[in-house]
Amino acid sequence: MADHIYLDHNATTPMDPAVIAVMEPYLRELFGNPSSVEHEHGHAAAVAIDRARAQTAEAIGARPSEIIFTGSCTEADNLAILGVARAHSDRRHIITTVIEHPAVLEPSRALEREGWRITYLPVDENGKVSKADVEAAMSNDTVLVSVMAANNEVGTLQPIAAIGELCTARGVLFHSDLAQLVASADIDVERDNIHLASLSAHKAYGPKGVGALYVRSRKPRARLSPILYGGGQERGLRPGTLNTPAIVGMGEAFAIAKRSAKADGARLRSLCDRLRDRILTDLPGTQLNGHPTDRLANNLSFSIPGVEPLALMRRLRDHLSFSASSACATNKIETSHVLKAMFGDSPRARNAFRIAPGRFTSAADIDTALGMLIAESRRLQPSTKDVNAALNS
């Protein structure tokens, strides 16, 4: 696949070679169980876990003791939402948005079936939620607000600092899924008043199968009840033998992100600007989805009138990888709930696709991809008369 261009980094990222290098010893000779600290093998693994915990914490402005390792960001989302609910029987109202990842929406719906009141806030055409709507939805019964920092499908950045400040002032816990943000943006959970944060390794050039939940320990302290039971690992909140190689990889990936996110973000934004300008110029009528400026550095979502994303993907599958919708929903051919929330069940929503370059994407890759995307879109696009009809439908 040497000549194949990968532009789906919002779905997953390739592992950085430096991450693979630090993981390898823990897949071979340093195989001990980190709970078995009484002997050399276990002690070495425990030391590695401690180092990775410190690296992960430093990347987001947290304390090492506030990091709980999980099997995925999805598990971290579930632990945050269900864990808060189980720990607070006195308040039974949660606020979230209609465009959250299913890892937030599904546990919220599960709580709804148990009698909890869940408010699903709308977003505007840019995919942004309003701080005023969050405040208006709050009541004395509200215990948690969950708003993702950056949408994985259209790239819109949410006003998390403003929402976090509001939640802190009102005595409400604030949870945010930060999965998309770590690799290309500055994160500081203290600055942004985030009390719980879900993290993913494989969205930041680390391994799959590992994530983490940041749980604030002071002012305010976020209280959680476990949703899994077994051993006492991870302060009893996430029992099970720790996946040492993956956790070591996550720590290294987050340490690299801490050093390079600013530069990576600037370079990726420049590549995306180049992509956006050419697509919008060479394919008249194309619409950019998501906020025009408050967006992820490496995300572009387009709708081209008359061009079905799956048809475009099939034509380019041997040369180019991109996404017609969120990767977690690709087993169902249906319009994304995010795009529906923004545009209704319209051609713009149905025709949306996502392009996401990454750390190892070159300018030459972008130029090659542009040539293929524009040429194949023109072949798929109907006549000008039909395009105008699609735009006005």
C-alpha cells in the first residue's frame, strides 16, 4: 500500500514509529503483570505504567493520580456517564447534545430507560452548541453536562472553556470527550474547567485497545462509582489486568503530542486550507460542513451536489482512503445523526464525506488526492442543470 494515500485520521491514526519502539520490550522480555510488584518482572511493568500515567496526565494538564486507564475511549465515556449517575442518587438530570458520539448517547439513553431525565441539546448549522442553551437547560437536579470538545465528523470545536466555567459556577460536573483534540491542539483541563475527560490512544498515533479517563480530584472532586467489578486496579474504578504494552504506547504517544501538537496543528491546518480552497473552486456548488474557522486542524467535511460519497469511495478505494461518515457507523448505510442534526434529511446531509490528513501526510499527498477527488467527482456529477436542481432541493 506504498502508493495508497490515507486521509482518514479522524477514524484512526497509524502508530508513530517511536511509539512502536517503546512498546516492543513490553511485548517481549518485560511481560510482567504490573500488579505483581513483589518481583522484578512485575515491578518493571508497574514502573512503566507509572511513567505512562505521568506522560498522559502532563499532556492534558492533570495530575498522574487523576488518570484511570481503560480499554478504549468508549469505555471511558461510559465510565464517566454511568459512573457519575451511580454515584449521585440525589440528582437525576444530565445534559448532552444531539451530535455526541454513540459512546455518550447510548449510555445516556440507557439511563433514560432507568428513569433519568436526559436533555439532548440541538446544534446550529455549523454543528455548534450554545452556552446559553446549556445554561437554560440546567436545573437544581442537574449533575452532569457532557459535550465533546471537537466533533469527529464535521470537525466543529465546541465552546468547552465557557461551558466548563458555567458548570463549575453552578456546581455541575462537566465531562468532555477529547479524543479528536489531543494530537493537534493544546489541552489544559484546569484552564478549561473540565472535570472528567475521555481520551483515546489510537486517535493520537498510539495503539488501539487503550484509553483513559481523567477524573478531577479537587475543586470540584468528581465522584464515580465503578461500572465493572473484579480486582482493585485503577482505584477500583476499572478492574482487570492492565495492558502494559498498550498503556506504555499511549503514554509515549501523548508525550509526543505534548511536544508536537502546536506544530502539527499549524501544518495540518495549512494542508486543509489548500484542500478546501481547491475543492470549493474546482467543484462549484460544493459546501463545507462544520464551522468555517472553529474546527479541528485536520478535518474537512464536504457535500458535493449530485455525488454520492460511497460511489466516490468505491472509485478511489485502490488509491485513497477517506470516510463517508463516522467510522463507528460504517456497518449501516444511513445518514449520519450529526449531519441530520445540522441539515435535516437533506441532500447536503446525505452527500457528506470527510477528509482528514495526519502527521505523516505530505503536501504531495494532498496534491495527488486533490487530482483524484476532483476528477472522479466530475465523472460522477450529473449535468449542470441537474446540479442546480440538487442545490435547490
